[in-house]
Amino acid sequence: MAEFTPSGLPLRVPQANLAPALRDDTPTQPDLEEDDDERSPEEIRAMMGSLQSGTRLGRTQAAKMMDEQSGGEA
């Protein structure tokens, strides 16, 4: 027998439609080990700065291309 909410919608049963093998297993968390290849804050800052400047450059070039296209068609 299906249960319904006061508004008439079916009541959700978590994991009811999962395969039986997946229903009982709880998700396992990977072991958090100390990695030697972790990046320093300075390396992350440099990477994010490069990403930001590349995004700005791309947007600037795209705007120039759009201006050239609209200027040539007029």
C-alpha cells in the first residue's frame, strides 16, 4: 500500500529503487592520507591567477571579435 503526503503526492522511500546490492552498502570514504604532491598556497594562488588572467584575455579577445563582426556587417 502506497502512502501519500497530505497534498496527495506519493511518500518518498529513500533507496527503494536501488539495486539490492547497492541498498545495503554504505558509501565508503577514501582514507585521507598525507600526500607528498599537495600544492602549497602559493602554487594554488599562482594557478588561480593564471586562470583568471586567461579568462580575462579570452573575454577581451572575444569582445574584439564581436566588435569586428558587427562593424563589418553594418
